[in-house]
Amino acid sequence: MKKILIFGGLLLSTVLTYGQATISPANPQAKTIIITGGTIHIGDGKVISKGYVAFDKGKITAVGEGTAPSMAGAEIIDATGKQVYPGFICPVTNLGLIEVEGGARGTVDDSETGDLNPNVRSIIAYNTDSKVIPTVRSNGILLAQPTPEGGTIAGQSSVVQLDAWNWEDAAYKMDIAVHLTWPSAGGGRGRRGGGAPAVAGAESPDEARMKTLDAINNLFAQVKAYAESKPTVINLRLDAMKGLFNGSKKLFINADGAKEIIEAVTFATKLGLQAVIVGGKESYLVTSVLKQNNVPVILRETQTLPSRAEDDVYLPYKLPKILQDAGVLYGLTGIGFWRQRNLPFEAGQAVGYGLTKEQALSMITINNAKILGIDKTTGTLETGKDANLFISNGDALDMITLDVTKAYIQGRDINLDNLHKQLYKRYADKYGMKD
């Protein structure tokens, strides 16, 4: 038995050793880099044909059309015939918090026990060594918002850049939001009906919902009082939320139904909080409420079915255009962690349902940056902002033509290798395949 265990351990060690992709974070930018000759997508709707982008010490120093100004000692990258984009930003994801879903519990760290956990911080659980991160990065996603899940208040999230040694290096903007799930009104609406019948004597869904709403109102009343006072004893839960009342944090509210969205917006507005609706499947029904209260929406994927059986089956694809026309600020995320690599393709799909290509690009660049509060440093290719950008051989919103050849985070030349590419090369070599 001992020999079998030793052999098994050696075999597992060999597999894990092979699985360790040899990808190290990039070194700081050492000299000026000028990308020239490509089509420059600024990210705010503007496009420059045959333009240039120059950056030094991690910051963009020049963007323009035609020939780039001469800069001594600069590295020149010829992007003729290629596309240059700002790095895509993925909000509300458990990227870096889950490695193997559905069984390997030791690799899942996206939630905590309990219903009210505002003091939980996802940033300290973020795993920079995740094998999933390089696969997402290879599709142009350079920043993300690892977000806790579960319960009524899941905790706090931060924004990270996706090339780092540890979570301290990865942190781009710390503890920007508290995440609240608004209780569903239920009622059997939708494609799956109302679920199992109630058990005699058990708490009804409406009673459970009212109890949750009471808990939310009581907690926020305590936080407001705490934020306005000078407590002598620190309460970790309340202290984690007081930033909602001084404007340093936003309240991200998971809500899909029209009724829930109205309730959530009313709740946040009454308390003077900066709210963001996450999900928003029925946001098209309440665009006037969202616009009037200046509440943005992060759509949680478009490649899905509508929530109402009577809705147009293509409604999720059309939703970005509806919000665009209504003047509501909107962004886009996806489901889970590894599926975030499809983020640009979901954005691109909205082009077939009313958005222009540049509006679709803005949805996952500057719009997401504005919602996350990082638009002063990233989201567009503008002088003074961080050099978070990439070069693609083709249209980055099209899964057939996207081909990222170079990527930079804060001016650092990022390694675009990943485990998928390594496995492809391994078996291509074995079977004599060619690209």
C-alpha cells in the first residue's frame, strides 16, 4: 500500500508539474514604446485610421493620426493592418476566486458562511496563479473585478489588473463596492414557474422576503448612524459599509426583475447611496427610473433567454441597444470565471441587434470603467491614462478574427502564453499538425 501511495504521489506531482504554465509577470516598462500604423480604437467611439499610440513609464504620452513624433531610443512596433484597442474590463466575476468548479472545494473561495458579510474582502482571496487568468488575458481582458457571492450581503470587491505576483501587486483599486442581493419578488413569473408548493406551517416566500427586507433596512440604518458618529469601538461589519455613505464605495445590487430594480433604486436613492444594478434582465421596463436616478446597469451576459416567457427571444441581445437609446449607462459582464474570455464576443453580438461596433466596444471598456470608478486612469486610449491596451490582427469583437499579438498592462509587455496554447502545441507536435 505504501508503494502504491508513493507511486500515486509521484504521478500526481508529474501531472501538476506539467500543468504549471511557466508564465511570469512582466517587468516594468523600461523604455518608450510607439505603436504605429494601426487602426486605433480610442474606446469612446472615436477611431483613428493609420494612427499611433506612444507610452512611457506605464502612461500613454501621445495618441494621434499619421506619423508618430520622433522619440529617441523608443521601441517602434509596426501595427500596419492591425487593430489597437484599450484593454477590456470584466466587472462582477469570480475570476481568480475559483479554479475548479463542481468538486474541488479547496480551489473555490468565492463565498463565506452566513447571510450578512460586508466585512469580507475578495481581494485577499484573489489567486494570481490561476491557470484561467492567462486564457482570459489572451482575449484582451486586462482588468477585472473579482466579486464575492452568496447571502444577502456577500462582501466587498476590488479591481485588479491581470498580471501580478500576488494580490497586493494585482490591486488596481481597492474595496470599491459592497455587494447586495435584493430579495426576489417571486410569484412564479418566468420560464420555470413557481417551484414546489409550500409546506404546511412553513414560512411563505413573501414572509421570507419581508424578513430579508427588514434585515437590510435595519442594517443600513445602523450603518448610517455609525458613519455619522465617532465610535470608540470598531464594528467590522458596520465599518466596512460606512464608505457607502461618504461616497468612497458603491452599492452593487443584484436585481433582475422590474419590481426589484425599482425597489432597489428607491432604497439606495433614499439613503443617498451610489447604486449599480447587476443583472438587470428587466431593466428595459424601467429605463426612466434608472436614467432619472443616474443608476447604471451591468448586464450579466446576453447569450441567454429572456426572463419572461412572453418576451421576444432575442430581447437579451437587444437590451444593450435599448439602454443605449434610453441614455442609461450600461456595461457587460459574463457568467462565472473561465467564460469571461467570451466577453468581447457577447459585446460583438450586440452589434447585430442595433449597437455600432464602437458602442459595443465602449460597453466593455469605458462604460465598465465609469461604473467601477476607474475611468480617470483606464478605459480609453488617451494621454495621461495607464497604458492598458492590446494589438489584434483582426476585429476583437469577432471570435473568428480576434487574434491578440501584443498586450500591455500599465506599459508592461504581457506574456500571452497560456495552458491551452501549451497543450495545443504539445499535441500538434505529436501528430505533426500545422497552423
